[in-house]
Amino acid sequence: MRYLPHSDAERAEMLGVIGATSIEALFSAVPAKALKTFDLNLPKHSPEYLVEAHMKALAGKNRAGSDGPFFVGAGAYRHHVPATVDHLIQRSEWLTAYTPYQPEISQGTLQMLFEFQTQVAKITGMDVANASLYDGSTGTAEAVLMARRLTRRNKIVLSGGLHPHYRDVVRSYLKDDADLECLSASPEGQGDILDHIDETTAAIVIQTPDFYGHLRNLKTAADAAHAKGALLIVVVTEIVSLGLLESPGAYGADIVVAEGQSIGNALNFGGPYLGLMATRKEFIRQMPGRLCGETVDADGQRGFVLTLSTREQHIRREKATSNICTNSGLCALAFSIHMGLLGEAGFTKLARLNHARACALADALTGIPGVELLNKTFFNEMTIRVAVPAAPLVEALAARGILGGVPVSRLEPENPNVANLLVLAATELTTDEDIAALVAALTEELA
Amino acid sequence: MSMNTQGRPTGTGTSGFASTSGSSMLPNEPLLFEIGDTEHSGVDLPDAEISTSRLGGFERKSALDLAGLTEPEAMRHYVRLSRLNHSIDSGMYPLGSCTMKHNPRLNEKMARLPGFADIHPLQPVSTVQGALELMNELSHWLMTLTNTAAVALTPKAGAHGELLGMMTIKAAQDAAGQSHRTVVLVPESAHGTNPATAAFLGYTVKPIPARDDGTVDVQAVKDALSPDVAAIMLTNPNTCGLFEPQVIEIAQAVHDAGAFFYCDGANFNAIMGVVRPGDLGIDAMHINLHKTFSTPHGGGGPGAGPVVLSAALAPFAPVPFVRKSAGGLELVEHAEGDALGRITAFQGQMGMYVRALTYMLSHGGDGLAQAAQDAVLNANYIKARLAHAFSVPFGDYPTMHEALFDDTFLAGTGVTTLDFSKALIDEGFHPMTMYFPLVVHGAMLIEPTESESKQTLDRFCEVMEELAADAKAGNTERFTAAPMKAPRRRLDETRAARSPILRWERPKELPQAAE
């Protein structure tokens, strides 16, 4: 087997040094009735070319984004990733390194995380960011728990514009407790969350651009929350939007959680993704996840270490802020390299380009009879109401070779009010030809 | 090079303990923000015309102040940084509990096929049948290797899997009117994530002491069991590298008391294809795809932590999951019956599923069993070779995939486990896991994995023997001053924590003429 270095002669020699008669003797602590009493009934080892053929056959049964016009978003976005990014993250020293617990021989990863934390803090307009979490959805659940610890209050209110998957994850983490209030879906961008804040509220959670694409007023939300001593948690699922939109921090957000997949990371059918979390300086000791900090070595040279680990499970065990034991290191690296390549000039341009493509899509859609655009505001994503149920319409578009957005009913099957709603996204990869093809197909399907 | 990544012997010739860190081959690399500026960019994009903005007045007014680099600058920055890292590809990582094995590049190639990397989690299910087939196939392998009834693929990492596993136990007990069970038994040798997970779900953690031989006593478990106990969280093979000899009796006692058996599967690499945890009586166990099934650690994630479940817990597996239906495979996205709701948006770590399945198909069932046996062989070989120079806390048993030593052999030398580990860096090896498990004083936990050749193991053992002899001979400075040849000397962690600097700030008065 190509990954196993020992020859049988070496195995025998090593057993001799150990003083064991056989490999089986090393498993003597295993109860006899559990040791290799079974026939595994799995395929035998296989050469590389046969494994490759098998995997390619599976991949070939999927429609890739590059196969045709593509308008799917709703929390994961198809952007261009520069070739440099994927080349660099496959370097051995990045790909096959362990968590940087031995800082003397992990300064590459640590300095990168310090740079990453700085980038995330700047983009979100917050004081500090952590070294990443699993993804935006679990990050939102962690933010909610963090807000409870900070305020010693329990009530959490989730906006009706929050991604339904994110809402569901928070419900799972909080076991649907009585203090969790999930407002009903608000596809028109209507917001009544401010009426739900009271003196028992730990935090309100607002997504912007929201699940339906609307831009939400964070200033009024922050003021209303703070007036009652509650925190404002802002969720951003499309991080590219912050190249063009004012940062949540500038409006007074207390915790910002974002999905960072759009920068540097492929769609990957949902994972691995990249949870971003940023907050105010005074809240860091309640923030979950790894943090990288600057220090000096014994010679006084600048260096970086993982720090404030007294919050974490390997030190605090049952008193930890979270059970999290990992971050999303390689995805954070991809993000940081891509963001480093973009810089302020490129990030701003990329965001403008996304908005421009979305404006073109919106203008084209509003010209189709039977299509109603629900958004007055949007960044690169929008919701339309059509005259027919959206789910079969999307299937019909797929049959025409167009991945035409996400029917809201797929995420909200219980809600009859959203059956005819379709969420569509455009990015820098969306061409005029793509839009023309979608318009032609929609026009025919809705005729 | 300041780091001996070739693993060549360097002897004790580190005379004159002046700093040798840094070298012309590894210059200090400035921060991204110290190299780049807001004008430079390594991405060419067209200028977009926006006739009517739909941003509703929420346009950015504050400056981003994000540094940018052109492509050649970025390439050099990240390549230079990368060279400050140790990695599996450049040297051995004898890290106990972490299973730092070889990461095959075929896995990476397969994960980048457009049919896997460029598919969206919410595109029509009819257009991703191959992805569902892959998830189904991976599930089959995991269930077969563990002899369990179901698997929940979505957990994003081992700790996330633990959380999900314990959530299914809680859900099963709530459904059975057993909500009064509020205690979880956790052996003292457990990973920190175990008590953290139990506490996260509101359980009270009750520690189970280890026996003198490093294993858990079935009688101690029986004594701790009561009608209030929801579950035991047991690592097997345990964190001392030992197979729990009474695991079947422990499972029986736990089940007799109406509780569940959560098994921490971090050490599955020792037994895959050789022992099926389902045969031992486990109810739930997470499997770290980034340990056992070779998906890369990536400098700290992303991981993946699918959880296998017994028949009793299978109905509580969370959405989404793949199910066979008349028309092919379907993705069940909304909870029916007892199923738990989502613990993450979307379908979990698909990129890791591809890598893990590629690894499984490459090995086959026979190769996986051989890998486990080689991992155990390697650990026992290290233990046998070093026993004379080191102190073995639990000497009577063959170890599994890890060799555990304590610091008795360093008594009176003035050298600590930490010092000893740092000296290993100067010899081109990553330190072993230190001070874990907590049940052993000054623990050194070594997990070679099956990937290391006999030559490398011999080299490692020679270095270890030589270091032990040097420590006993009183050459303490080699240890207390270590590492000398890494890109950095020891870093001041106290200073980092006391007044945290967690981001770069532009110097208040950056002298323009400097440099």
C-alpha cells in the first residue's frame, strides 16, 4: 500500500525489538470477542488511477457552477478565486501544519492569523476579531451565547430577515428555550424587531444584507438595543458587501458574525467555510475561539502566539466559554491571501462590480411580465415574487441548463406566504449573456 | 537553515548560546500592512458603472484601510511566511492525540474537481446526485468500520461532533421521559472538550478517577452510576494510549443504569478495521476525518467530525441527511419525527468528505486495518526502544497507537517536560504532546502514526536517547535555552495575555523618511 512505509521484514524486525510474537499480541487488551471477529466487507486497496476514475464519475453526476448561467446565493456565493490563492494554500508548510501550539516553529501560521484578525476587524469596523470559527451559522449561535454571558440576560430576538438555516442552528444550540424569540419571515424587508426589545433582552440579531437581499438600518437597531441595555449582533452572509457598505461597527454593532466563504473559498457544496467573528475590545474575554496575539521572544524579537487561552476548553474544561477546539485555519489563510491581493482598491472595486451586476439583473427581471421585485435596496442579491410556486420553476430552469436561484420554500416549507418567492444572486461572474438567458427562460416559463 | 528539517543529526554543537534564530535564508518577514498599501492590488477588475445605486444610503463612509499587494509581492510574502512553519511534509510530528499522518495529494486533487468544489449547497437536488452518492458512500464506510446503525455527517469538527452526539443522547432521554438525568461521567484522563461539551449542554460533570494502571475501573463507573446519570464520555483507546480492557463491562453497566455510552473517537486510528466500536457497546462516537482519514490539519482546521450512532440514537440524527428514495437519493432538509434540527447551515464539510473517501478507497478495508496495525506497531517500537532511558508510567501493557512517558526520568536534572520538548525542536522534530493526559506527571505523549518509516523512528529514538542522556548528564542549558535554531526563541506568552495586542495598528507617527 503506497502510503505505508514498512516492509514485512521491517515489521518482523520491529516486533523482535518489542519482544512480541505477532501484531495480534499488541492488541491483547482488546476483549477477544471484539477483535477482528468480523469480515469487513469493504473493497480492497486500489491504485491511484482507479480511485481517481471513481471520484471523477461521482463528480460528473453533479452540475458545476461553471456549466451554465448561475444565480444561486442565499448564504454561499460563487466568486472568482485568484490562482495564486489555491497555489499558496497547497504549499506543504500551510496545508500540513498543525495548530500553532508550538509558536517557535509556527510563526508563519501565527503571523498570518494576526494579519487575518486585523483584516476582519477593519472590514467589520470592530476593535478585535478572532482567528475564525467553523462558519457563519455556528458563529451566530456562539455570538448569541456570548451575548448572554456578557449581559447576564437571556432573551434573544432573531430578526425575520435572518437566514433560516442560521435561525435553525441557533434554535438547536439553544434547544428552543423559552427566551428565544424568532420573528416570522420578512421577505418585504419589513422590520418590527425594535418593538421586541425590553429590559430582559440580551441581544437582537439582525442580518444585512438580509436573507431576502434588503439592507437593514443598523443605526436605529443599535440605538434601540443600547437604550435597553441589550446588545446588537449583526450577521453578514456576503462579506463582499462590506467593500461598499458602511461597516456594522460604524453603526454601533457589539458583535459581528460573518460567513467569509466569498473571499478565497469555493462553494464546496456547503463546507468547509469560514466563520468570522469580531467584537469590542472589552468583550474579548467572553469571545469564543482562538485568538492570536503579538509578543516578543527571548531575544526581544517580535513574534506571535495563541493567547487568552484561559477561555478555552483545554485549560478551563467544563468552565470554558465554548467547547470549540479548532478554527478554520486553511480557509482563513485563503481569505487572508485573497484579501491581501485585493487590498482596499480591489475589494472596493469587487464590491462595486457585484452591485453593478445585481443592478443589471434587477433591471432585467423587472421587465418580465409576472415578476415582481420585492427589493428597494440590495447589494448583490434580491427576491422576486412570481405567479407560480418557485420550487418547480427552479427545477424547470435547471432542466433548461440554468441554476436560477433558491426558492424560499426550500428553507421555509411551513410558510405558505413564501411559496412564490425566489432569491437570486449576481456576482462579478454573472455575464450579460447569463442574464439574457435567465430572462428568456423565465419569460417562457411564466407565459 | 535554522531549522533542521532534514532530520539530520546536529549533535550538541550548539555552543555559545547566543541567539541563532533567524538567518539569511529565513529573514524576518514584515506584516502585510507594513509591505502593502491601499493603492496596490493583485487583482485586475473592470471599473463598474452603477447608474442607480440601490444601497439606500448605507454606502461606506469610513475608510477600510486594507493593505493590498500585487501578485509577485503576495507570492513572496506568503511563501516566506510559510517557511517559518514546521509541517508533516518537512518533518515528523510525534503529537499524541493528534494523529499527524501523511496527507495524500490525490485527496486534494479530487476535492478540487469542479463537480465537488464548484457546486452550491442550495442548487436543485436533481443537479447534485453525485454529491449525495458520495455522502452515502462515505456513510457506508463509516458505519461498516464501526458497526453502527447511522451516521450524522454534518458536524464541522471533533468538538462539534461531541456536541451533536451528546445532543442526540439528551434528545433520546427527553423523548423517553428521562429529563431528570443531569449528570455526565467523564474520566480524569479525558480531552478537555468532553467536560466542556457536557457543561455546554447543561450537564453536571462527575469525574471518574483513573486506576493506577491508567485505565478506567468498571467498579468506579458502577459506583458513580445513578438514576441521574445521562451518559459516560469515554475515550477508547484512552488518552494514555491504552485500550480500556473493561470497556464491554463498562458499556453493559452504563446501559443497565439506563444511560448512554458516548465514545470520544479521537483515537480511532489505532483500531480502524481491527475493532468495531459498535461491538464494544458504544452509542455515539465522533470520528475526526482530519486525524483518522488524513484530511489536512491546515494549521488549525478545517476539521470534520461525523458522528456514528447506535440504533437507539439513530432516529435523533440531525437534518440534513441523505436518504434513498424511489427517484434516487434525496436530501432530507427538515426534521421529521424525532430528528434533531440543523447544527450548521448546509451539508457539512463536503470538501473533507471527498478527501476522506478518497483516502478510504485508496487503502481499502485491508489497507485501513494494516494502517492501524502499523500505527500500533510504531508506538510500541518507540516505547520498547526508549523504555530504558525514559520512565514509563504504565509499563505492563502493550500500548496502542501512542507511547506515554512521565517526567520521573528528569527528576533532579532541572529540566522540565517543556524544556525537553523544546530541545526536540532544535533536532528537527516537532515536540510531542506535553502535560496531557493530566493523570500523568509531566506527561510526554508520542503518537508516531503509521506514516513514519522505520528509519525515521530510529532517528527519532536516537535523538530522544541522546537528549535524555544529556539531561541526566547535567547539560541543562541545552534544554532551558531551547529552541536555539528555530525562527524564534521561546515567546513571552504571559506578556501576550496580560496586555493583548490582537491586531496591527498603524503607528501614530510613522516617520516617512525611515528605512
